[in-house]
Amino acid sequence: MAAYKRTTVVLQNSSALLSIDLHGGAITNFHLLNHPVNPLSFAFSADQMPVNNKSGAPYRGHFLCLGRWGEPSEGEKKGGIMDHGHFANMWWEGKDSTSKFLDMEARSIHEGLSIERSIYLDHKAPVFMCREKVTNINPLGRLYNMVQHPTIAAPFLDSSTIISCNAGMGYPIEKFAEAEKFSRPWLGDNNRNKEVSDLSLSSAGESGVYSFIVRTEDDWGWITAVTPGLKLCIGYLWRRNTYPWINIWRHFVDGKIKYRGLEFGTSGMHQPFPVILQHAKNGLFGESVFDYIDAGEIQLKEYYGFLLTIPEACHSISNIYFDGHVNVNFDDGSTDIIKCNFPHPIN
């Protein structure tokens, strides 16, 4: 295996293609070879980026929020800290690679963190595993957050796209000071085409971000997006004890859906750390809204991403579980099993 200096790295097997941009570290393309619509086509221009992020890579596809989720504090902004952390804006270094494997890494003095990422595309199936090792490179421990930020856009995303997940209680993030008061359960797609407040829908509603805990009785968290007209689904699953939060972003322009974020991570509070500590230092809905990493400590996290074509009668996903393979239950009662073979997962 050899190192390289390419900007974009492409992994491919007999069923799918996965592209990673080293400028920003984002997964920018994940599509089936026989169905070339890329759900992760989301891309901000430089002009759309926050003021303190304009010198770096624009947000694209599935990017990583590491260090923080959302804005830094005023003092951190003056010190050069970026929204969503430095890693989504900086250059990553590609290390070893094959046609189905990539090792990459990045180091941020600003954040005081380094990350090593290994992405494994299955030999045959349209599923990948991402394993990330975060190290505190400073002599002081710190609060931090880590949120995966997959974002879907056209041509995959349209008004018919349905989001399904195993979320429990949640709230609109602008109500962070009174989150428990404005709490609500995930409605799922039980009221499709009737309830605009049903966040599974993409047909109508208000722009915003809503944060939910993964159901406490589940060992795994999962989220999917299905566009029935394309018969295509993209999904993610992860250990609940790694990422206990699901964050749903939807953005409408002139009444039409433009972006949908299928986010999951360590936090459900999109605020600088001083605000988090003021309003939610004991967590929300029984879950912490930040992690702590000690000086020199290494923390490991991983998740799986997959694609599949869906049955003719299917509109959404009813459940997903992992037993070494990805088991997907559809709302029409049918099941698909994506068989895969990866290095031993983290317990």
C-alpha cells in the first residue's frame, strides 16, 4: 500500500463507489454503480460558509464536526476557532490505501486534537465501516464534541424523501434553554402527508434543527433516507454508547426542500461550551451533551454507512439491526440483509 498526494480518493467494489475529499475530509460521493444518483451531493459554496470558516474547505457531503458542534465561543472565534471545528475545513493527509481501504489523518493545534480515520469498503456489498481514533495532543483535558454530519441534497432529495430513525424524545434546538418544556417524541412516518410537524417528511415544514436521543432500549442507533421515486435508500448505524444523539436538519428555500442533515453524535445541543455548561451541564433527557477527553487520551468511535435499492411497495424503513451484517426491515414487511465482512468492531 502506498501514500499519495491526490485531493480526492476513490474506493470502489463491484457494487458501489465511495469518494473522500482530503480538503475537508468529507465523504462527497457514495453511490451504487447501477444507480449513479449520489445522495451526498450537498455542497456549500465559499460564500455560504460562516465568516470564521471562509479560509478553509466548504462543507460538503458527509463531513465531520470534531472539537465542537456549532459555533465556538466569542473568545474562541477571536482565537481562530471555526464553526463545527477545524477538521471540516482543513487538509487531511492520505496515508495507506487500496481500492477498498483508506487510512487518513489530520492534526489541529487549534483544537488540541488529532484524528486517525480508517475507511473500509466491503469487498462486494454497498456498505462501508469508518473507524476514527481521536487523541488529545495537549497537556490539559478538555470538553469536546464529535458529530457526524451526512447531508443529502438533490437529485436524491425531493419532497417525497422520507427520513426514518430510532429516535426517542427530542426538541427544537433553538429552545435549548427550556428543552424539557418543548420536548416531543419522534413521530416517524405514522402521519405521512397529514402532519407537517412530522420530521420524517420533506414535503413541507419549517427550516430548523431538531435533536433527539437514540431510544434508550436500543443498543444501536440508525437513520435512513428513502426516496421512493428512485427506489433508493442511504443509511447509517452506530453503537448507541458511542453516539447517543440524532440531529435532524432540514432547510427549505421558497417552500421547497433544499438540504436534509442526517446527523448523529455526542451532542444534541448546538451551542458553544459556555452555553452548554450554563443550561445543560447535567445533560438533556438523561443524556450528556458533551464528551471529555483527558490529556494524552485516545478515544475510538465507529459507524457504518450503506446503500440499497428498496422494494416497489416500500416508502420507509421500520427497523435496522446489526449482527455482523446489516439487517433492514421495510415498512411493507419485507427484509433485506446486507452481508458484509469487516475488521472486528469496537464493543
